[in-house]
Amino acid sequence: MTKLLEQALEAVRQLPAEEQDGIARTMLALAGETVNGEPVPLTADERAAIARSKAAAARGEFATEEQVRAVWAKYGL
């Protein structure tokens, strides 16, 4: 195991169990594995966010090119 992965795992150990499980599922997905062969369930907040996004799209509300560029720039991309 690399030192960077060890550092990341130590940081995750400090998080609440639910967050640890979310990170573990993400890691497994990135490694091509599944948890019990089942899809990851969405939280109520995630379902609500998806519903809001679908409703905004149905109304034709999309980010402008400038807004998208600003988000990419914020994260150095």
C-alpha cells in the first residue's frame, strides 16, 4: 500500500461511519467492485437534489457557459 493511500485511510477513519461507508463504496466502484452486487442507495437529500435538477431542466433552466467556466476555474480545471 502506498503512503498516500495510508494517509487517506487514516483521514477517513476520523469520519463518522456513514461517511466512511460512502467513501468505501466509491473506492470499490473505482476499483471495479460492487458491494453485495447491489447498487448504492440514494439518500433522501440526494433524491431531492435529483428531483430539483430534473424540474429545473424541464423548465429549461441550465447554467450559462460563463457559469460553467467559473465552476471549472474554481476547481482549477
